[in-house]
Amino acid sequence: MTKTALITGVTGQDGSYLSEFLLDKGYEVHGIIRRSSVDYRERIAHLEGTPHFHLHYADMSDSMSLVKLVGKVQPDEIYNLAAQSHVQVSFDAPEFTADVDAVGVLRILEAVRTNHLEKTCKIYQASTSELYGKVEEVPQSETTPFHPYSPYAVAKLYGYWIIKEYREAYDMFCCSGILFNHESERRGETFVTRKITLAAARIAQGKQDRLYLGNLDSLRDWGYAKDYVECMWLILQHETPEDFVIATGVQHSVREFATLAFRHAGIELRWEGEGIEEKGIVTNVQGDNVQCTKGDVVVRVSPDFYRPTDVVNLLGDPSKAKRELGWNPQSTSFEQLVELMVAHDMKKVAADDAAAEIRKVNLAEFLEKGIDK
Ligand code: NAP
Ligand code: F7E
């Protein structure tokens, strides 16, 4: 029997990989898109027009649209990935973040109940390692206490608990995947990894002079998004509805990520100074085409990228997912992840046509001036 899945957040990094994964498994895939003045659907453009992929307008802040859509699609599985997902932006837009990331989860649950699908429709909630926030133990597992440390994390904590509540109160098959950071060549351009890989490519090709970053000491457990969407599916195929930590179990700093990314772009860096005085200085270049020279300062710290409260020590323990879902947390290593992101961005930057180039230069200027988060 063909299964039907509804994905909120289908245009995002994870939504696009999950769509491909479910289509490969023979699912009928429905995705929610929202109206915007420009149709920016780059990540799923290659799927549009394929027979089993369908898009619908709705919004996580609009209950009626969700109730109508769930009734129309009659999904067997819902993957609730839609969110205002940028932690720093959640300090600027806390109410919007709460509406979409917290109450939005409730709206999905109620849309399922309103359509009397609570006994047949399974729900996956995109939960996050940000729940551990000001961490109370390292590494973090399913039993680690939560200490959310941003408006984003507080909103996601509501999502986590309302999923648990509906599971117990109404016997619904709804689960949270507590996912640690996962990145890819489709990662949003203002998250730190992608910001670094794009900047390394632009600097190597002479299209940007310098990269400004915030807290270089921050530690993350970074995995590959393509590996992580499989887990979302596995969680819903598990016999019982349970929550799972999804992580690699390996930790690196922002500084380490930047060092490796620049190396893959042909630029060797050394770090000098501390705090806002810290600099990434070129010590060597590899390849005739690299457009910077020894001694150039290509990375600087800008307090504009510091957060009012920052989560600085995330390391996940994926033992449960490994044991009960048979998932391999190390199928893509940190080194492979950085390499594939830089390789992608080197090509992307090189291939940009003149018109796109103007936009990129403007973006690079914004990044340099610290306006764009
Ligand atoms: P993303 O690339 O930022 O995608 C977010 C998606 O949510 C986009 O499709 C966006 O649509 C949609 N969205 C935002 N507001 C909406 C609204 N009001 N109504 C309908 N759709 C809305 O995020 P991601 O990295 O794929 O992450 C997917 C989910 O996992 C998110 O819930 C995120 O919080 C969570 N998460 C991510 C990570 C990670 O490391 N990536 C880790 C843990 C948890 P537009 O394209 O129209 O903006
Ligand atoms: O920051 C530091 C920053 O924005 C990582 C989301 O997908 O993962 C993501 O949230 C770290 C932080 O991701 C810059 O202070 C330094 O400590 O890439 P990020 P995030 O905040 O971890 C979690 C699991 C989610 O759930 C979220 O949806 O890097 N950092 N300098 C910087 N961060 C940014 N963005 N820009 C900088 O210049």
C-alpha cells in the first residue's frame, strides 16, 4: 500500500532531503509552502512536476489552513519540520518564533484530531539539541535535563512537551527527534558552517576579502543532513512512539570548522589573538588560482554575531538511535562533511553569472559589515 506523507517545512534543508528520501521509498509526498513575494524554492525545484510530489499553500500560523489540508491529504505520516529555525533571529523575532515553533506544533496536533486521524496518523516533531542549552551534562542523551537558552529553544521546548502530552493523553503516535546540528550544501547561508564554506570559496576566488564571525570557541556536534532525514523516517517506523537523540557523538569548535574549510579552499590559516581581537591569518596557499597571499587577515571576530545567551557545548550521545533504530551515526565524518560543502561552494561561486555575482558581492558586503546574521 502506498503511504502518504505530509511535510511542513518542505522548502527547507531537511524538507528537501526528506522529500527525496520518501519519494525513493514510494511515498506520495505532500509539502506545505507559504506565500512570499518571490518564489524561492531552489531546494525542491528539481522535484516539482514529478508525479508523486504535491505542494499546497498553508502556514503554521494559520490553524484553518492546516485543518483543511490535513483533511484533504489524509496523511499516514506528518513530518513537522517548519520553523523559524535561526537561533540568533529568535532574539529579534521572539513572538513570531513562539507562534510558529511552539503553537504551530499544537496546531498540527489539533488538525489531526479535528480530522479524526489520531489513531492512524503518525507525527514526527523536529526537536533540537538547543533544548539542552546551558548544558547540565556532556554528552547529552535522552535523559539529560533541558535548559533552553534562547527564545528559539524555549519555543521548541513547548513543542517537545506538547508532543509528549498528546502521546500520553490521546494515545497518539507522535515523537520528537532531538537532532543535533546537521549541515549540507543546502544549509541556509547564514548558519555558521555554510557562512564559512561560502566565504572560504569567495575569498579563495577573490570575490570577498574577509569573513566576520562571532564566538569561535563554540562547540557543536555537526552531522550531515542527508544522513539525518533517514532517522526521522526510522523513528516513525519504530514499534512504539519514542523520542530519540540523533547526533554523531563527535565535537568540534567553530574555529576548527573554519580552519578545515579554508584548507579545502586552498588556504592554510593560523589563529592569533583572543576574543574580539582574534584573527585568522593566511600562512600558505595551495594552487595557482587562490587569490590571497601569506599574511592576509581573512577572518575577524565581530561582536555583532555574539548572542545574548549562547549555547557553547553540544555533544550528543546517539547510543539509543544506534541500538534501537539500527542507525549509523558516523556514515559521513566531520572531515567529509566539510570537504563536500566546500567542494560544492567552490563550484557554485565559480559558476555564478554576472547578475548573480552582483547579488553575491552585495551579500558579501553585508556579511563584512555585520548586518546580515
Ligand atoms: P530551514 O532550512 O530553516 O527550513 C525551515 C522550513 O520551515 C522552511 O521550509 C520554511 O519555509 C518553513 N517555515 C518557516 N516558517 C513557516 C510558517 N510560518 N509556515 C510554514 N512554513 C514555515 O530548517 P532546517 O535546517 O531544514 O530544519 C528543519 C527543522 O528541524 C526545523 O524545525 C528546525 O528548527 C529543526 N532543527 C534543525 C536542525 C539543524 O541543524 N538543521 C537541528 C535540530 C532541529 P520558507 O522556505 O518559506 O522560509
Ligand atoms: O550557530 C556560533 C554561534 O547559527 C552555531 C539551527 O539549525 O542548530 C542550529 O542552531 C554556533 C553558535 O547554529 C557565528 O554563536 C559563531 O554557538 O550555525 P548556527 P545553531 O545556533 O547551533 C540547532 C540544533 C537548531 O535547532 C537550529 O535550528 O556558531 N557562531 N559565529 C555563529 N553563528 C552564526 N550563525 N553566524 C556566525 O557568524
